[in-house]
Amino acid sequence: MTTHGPEQALPTRPSRPGEGRAWLAHQQSEGGLAPRIAQVSLPDHLEPGAVAVALADALAGRAELTRLYRFDEECGLLVGPGRGRPDLRLRWAASVDGIGPVIDTCAAAPWDLSRQPPLRVVLVLAPGAARLALIRHPVADDLPDSATLLAELVPGAPPALAGETGPGDDITRLILAEFRSALEAPQMTADCDFFDMGGHSLTATRIIGRLAATHGIELRLNDLFLHPTAAVLAPLARRTVTGLEAAPDRSAAPADRAPLSLAQASLWKIYEALGFGPIFNIPFVLRFLDPVDETVFATAFRDVMERHPALRSRFADSPDGLLQEAVPMAELDRMGWFMPSDDVEDPAPVLAAEAAHDFDLARELPVRLRFVRTGEGQLLSFLFHHIVLDEWSVNLMMDELARAYAARAAGRPPLWAAPAAPFHAFARRQAARGPDPRALSYWLDALRDAPPPRP
């Protein structure tokens, strides 16, 4: 075996942006990210045992192929030397047809990147056949492509399958075509990082809009930020029904009224007990790296509010108790929820004042958008009241806003894959049913011995 000499040692280094995004996505994905698999059949003149020894020597001399990931004391992701041993697996199959399932099983095994290198090498032997597979984790997209590695490791071996395979290969091809077109990068491959090739947030929104409108491929903007290669992004895509329909026009619809949901009712009790005020404000600030057309942005958010009437609700007392009522679209533009840019030297006081805004929910919408322009570019104060939105739902809303902006920037209304589930209808059903007796019984039992509340 080759000894890992000092000249071959991998110095510890910070992770590159693509590695960091892939590592984070791997941790957040159930079961981890899907790897890419490339395979070659071993020619008859190659003795598998000799191939295994040669592979171990060759891989041990390539420190990047055995690297591991860990955090430093400041929570930075570091890449460092592994144990000098490649992840080389020798397996047997009962027949040639059984080789593929054996490789798939190895690819599906959990991946701990702090203990296992990002490349698995599997040599599968079957009666009359042998196949070598490279199973590459997306965090190792910076390595030479698998076909090049296989050609180096087993010169002259014919490919068992054409190129690398993985989930969603048709979708990968369509995503890659849109990447190439938007970035004017015909040389881009499925393993190239979208952002390293010059992509940015506005380009990303246009691509997501085109994929949905042209190909019926639904992706979230956050997915692209966390999975910036076509190969890694494809498994997260969802095929939508063909013939996508524009959102229905609700501008002439009557006011949509509903009681509060159980969660809203609980929140309102606390809100009222604390004297209302900004206690349930959810403020965000967005800094745009590229100029944003504020009129297009406002139109796109208006599309989102048309799709989700709960975002344009007012709350008022009635003989039947507190009700939420959707503001008709025809009245929306008189509600003062959008403010275009002011030029300011110091945006901090403006943003702080917006974050502390005291909503009058009987007269105002529970959302405020205010642009600010400084010498460094555009900022947006994005303020919501918790009565209509939580932080988890913000991600879903931002995905839809990205789609609507991309469509409006292209001069057309957004296309939605399916109608949104109306929250007010949910609130009416929940109020009619009342609390779930099983849940109520559980919590009464769980809190039976809890100490009494303090004043």
C-alpha cells in the first residue's frame, strides 16, 4: 500500500461555498442528499483482486478523495485530512442482474461526512462479470468528474452505463438547459455551481419561473440557494400538472369573513392582555444585490395577497365575536401597505421604526412593505403581524413571491400549479369542531401537577 507521505497530506482549510451549501443541505434533508453514481465494467483481462489493490493505492495517494468535514470552535466548517484510507467496498452478486441493486444499496447507506470520505468506491463481483462504481456525494462536486476519475483508476475500461446517473436525470437535463441559457454558459455541466458561474438571486427567480411555466417543474427559491447544481437540485423538483392555470380573479368576490382559528384565538388573548402594540410583529430586512423594480415587486406581492386572502385580513369585533375579514382586491391599493423608496443616509432609524410599527388590525392590513434606498443600494423592510403568518410560512410565501416576480418581470401574470388552500375556510371548520378532545385530555393530564402560575 502507498504510505501517505507529508507531500500528500491535505492541509486543513475552510470549506468552499459550494461545499458549505451541500453540507448544510445534506444535514437538512431527510436521509441526506442523493449521490451520483458512475460505473465501468472491468475487462476480462483485469483480475479483480489486483484492481482492488491498485485502487486502494491510487486513492490513498489522493488526499482530497479521503477528506473529512468538521467544525472549528467558531462554528466554521473545515475540510481536513481523513485517515488516509479510501472508502473501498468489495461486494458479491449472485448474477450480473444483481450487480445494480448491490451498488444502489451502497449508495443508499447513510453518509456521515465527519467520519466517511465523500467518495465511495464499490467493486462488485458476479459470475462472469465485475463492475466498478464511483459513488460521489454532492459535497465533492469540486473533484474531477467521475468519468475522468474512472479513466485514471481503470484505464481502458468501458462504461457500464452512459455517464453518471442519479434521481431525476430528465429534470437534471432541463434544469441544466435553463442554467446554460440564463447564464450564457454552454460549457456548464450538471455538477457546476450556479452561483460560481455568475448566477444571482434575480437570475434564480427567472429560472424558477421558466421551469414552472415552460416545463411544469416546481422548485423553491431556497432549494436553488442550498442546492446550486442541476444534479443536486433535480431530486428536489416536483412535476406539476400540465396546463397550469392562472390564479382566479377574486377582485369582484364578496368579503370573506371567518372566526379566528384556535391558534389565532390563543394569540389574540395574549396580544390583548399585553396591551396590543408590536409584541407580535415579525420584521425582516432584505438587502438586494441587484436593482429591483419596485413597481414589479409590489405587483408580485399583490398577486400573492390575491392568492392568499388571509394576508389581506382585517380583524374586528362583531356580535358573533372577533372575526377576520379579507379586504376585497378592489380596495387593496387604498390600504397603504406598500411604500416605495426614500433616499436616506442612515437606514437604521427607518428600519427600526418600521419594525416597531403598531398595527391597527381593524383598519390596516397585517403586512407592510417599505423600500429604502441608500448609497449602497436598495433595502426592504418586510413586516408581518404574527396573526396571519409564522416564520415557517414565510419560506413558502417567499417561494411564491419569487415566482410571481419572475412572471411579472416577464410581462405576464403568475401561473400557479394548483389553487391555494383557503385559510379562512380552515378557520371556519376548526371553529365549528372546537378543540380536539384527545389533545385537550392529553395536556390536562400532562399539566395536572404543574405549579400554579405566578402573578
